[in-house]
Amino acid sequence: MIDVEVFSKAGIGKDNEDYALHREIAPDVALAVVCDGMGGLSNGVDASRIVAHSIENYLRKNFCSQKPEHTIVNAILYANDMLAKECLRLQSKMGASVGLTLFVGDCCYYSWLGDVRIYLKQSEQTKLLTEDHLAIEGNHSFLTRCINGRKFRYSPVVTDMTIHSGDEVFITTDGYYLHHNVGTPIESETVAEDDATMVGIRLK
């Protein structure tokens, strides 16, 4: 059993292009997804929503027929295909970073593309599990991996770990982890320049 906490707040004067969901997709199988729409492209809000729900829908339909790690990879590929169709329909460029966890009993599978981060907190120690897919050139930065409807250069990677009672896993966007200590609550009155989202999952 897990407890889930979700925090998400838009940056100053903008729509929230982050999107978070958590669902039980099968008995004793829980999914959490956090997406961060790419602000330099169109329809970041829609991109995040499409990616998150496409991953959920694929996993819900196919989890029992494939190994978890294969299902997660295929779910990400499916989400990319769904976003490609929406880009074509709207004649626009859309994209999102994504981080996800899939809890199956006492095992946590996780994957990510872009700069959404996943952390593990055990006792008082917090460890970053992911490495940003981000390149910096001069004063500019860009994602080296994301979901944008184009063919992937690298296949998504899925990692698994055993979790124990009291362990906590956090999925966060950059608007959260660049300005707040991971795992600490943000006051609702807090003003931030960028969208900030955190999903915290604690194993009972």
C-alpha cells in the first residue's frame, strides 16, 4: 500500500504546463506520472496531458500481458505516437519531459526523458535516481531526450529497485527541485516564476 501526495502550481502569469497523475492500474500496481510541457513549443499544457494519459491508457490495457519494463518502454513509445498524431492534427510542434514510477508490490520501476527528476528518500537520506537529459550551450539549454512525436534516437531506459516500508519516492519538475528541498511541502501562497510540481509516494 502507498500514500500519494501531489503538489502542482503554475508560475507567475502563465498556464501550468506541468501535469501529474497517479492511478491504480491493476491490483497492487500503482502508476505515477509527471510531465513538464516544453515552453518553447506550442500547447505545453496539452502535450503534458496527452503524454500522461497515453502512458496510463497503454499500461492499463497491456500490463498483464508483458513484463513491466517492456510495458513501460512500449507505453512511452505509444505516448510519443499519440503526441505525433496531435502535432499533425494541429500542424504544430509539441513536446514534454516525463518521469514515471510503477509500483508492483515491493518493486518500483522508473523511467524518464528530459529533466523531470526522480528521488528516493530512505530514513533521512535523499538520493537522486535520474540524470537530466539536458545540454547547455552558452546561455542556452535544451533537452537531449523528450517526448515530441519524433522518432527516438535512444530507446527509453527502465530501472527497477526494491522498496521498503517508510521509503519515499518523489517525481519533480525543475520549477520545484531548483527552488525547494525535495520532500518538503510548499506553502500555497508561495510565488514562483516557473511551474512547480511534485508527486510524493510513500510505501506504508
